[in-house]
Amino acid sequence: MSMFARMSASGVPSRGVTVLPVTAAAALYAWSAWSFGGASAPSTTVAVSVGGAAVLAAGVAYHRLVDGAAGLFGALALVAALLLTVAAADRAAGRGAVADCVVVKVVEEESTSVGEGGGTRVLYVHTLRCPGGYPSSLSENRRLAPDGGEVRVAYDPRRRVDPEVEGSRMPWRQGILAVLLLAAATAGARRFSRGAGPAA
């Protein structure tokens, strides 16, 4: 960030800000994938602290390097894209164990989504009884089974990522939305970068 800031302050045209969104997303995905599934992954506290600092630094750097409203909205788009990138890495992470669990009860809860298009959606929180006691709950956007029914759950024994239904789909929605937001942030940086000079 400081390197980009110095280049901007000196008035030197910089292509660095145009590659900032994609570079930040790639680095954050790599960090998240390692944190969620690496054999020597860091603790949750370290993973969240480093990831959060990276998201904040990328947003601040973008805002400082891009003029006017484009800098603000581009930074917001970048931050949202990075959060979606983490969500995609979470969904794609390996879950090496599977358990047949009994659904004890299901409770409907309303959840407000900011990073995935906004709005309110209903989550179905399933209380589970699984061999060994874990996982004990699972949240989905639909009811998986009636009370007393069974569901097959994939989970990480080290509990680094949330459990999910075995065979759940890949996170295409998060990935596509992240790509669109990154494209918007990149276009804004190319057009309104402080060091880029007037657009042709």
C-alpha cells in the first residue's frame, strides 16, 4: 500500500492500482484456502487477523489511489469482492469426514445478506445429533429433512470450516459475483486512477 501511495503522491502514472483488485483477490484466496485446508494452517485468530488486515489494506489503498466517488464505490466493490472470495474459499475447502446425522429440530431464522446482493433471506437451522457429537448444527437455505430424519454431513474434523451437506455444489454464485465486482473495481481504477492522468 505504501508503495502505491508514494507513486500516486509523486504524480508518477501507475498501473499498479489497476492490478490491485485481482492481485488482492488472488492473494486472499490463496491465504484463505491454506487457512481452511492446509496441513500446517495457522490458528483461526491468526487467519482472521491477517485476512481482515489484507481486506482493509486493499480497500484503503484503492480509495487513496482512485479519484472521487469512483474511489469510494470502487473500494466498497473491492471489499465486497474480497469477502466473497473468502466465502468461496470456505465453500470449496475440503471436508474430509462424513457423518450420518439425525435432525432433532429445524428452526427458521431471517438473515440479512450484504455481500451477496443484499436483502433478507430465511435460513433453516438444523439441530443435529451426530456420532461423536459433532457437528451439532447445520444452516441451509432449505429444510434438509423432517424432524427425526437423517442427513449426510461432510465436515472437517479440525473444525476450520463449517460443515455442509455431502455433495454440496461449488460456490459458483459467490465466485461469479466476486469476478463482476473485481471487474468493476478494475475498470474504475483504470479510468479514474490519480496517477493515470486524463482519460483519452
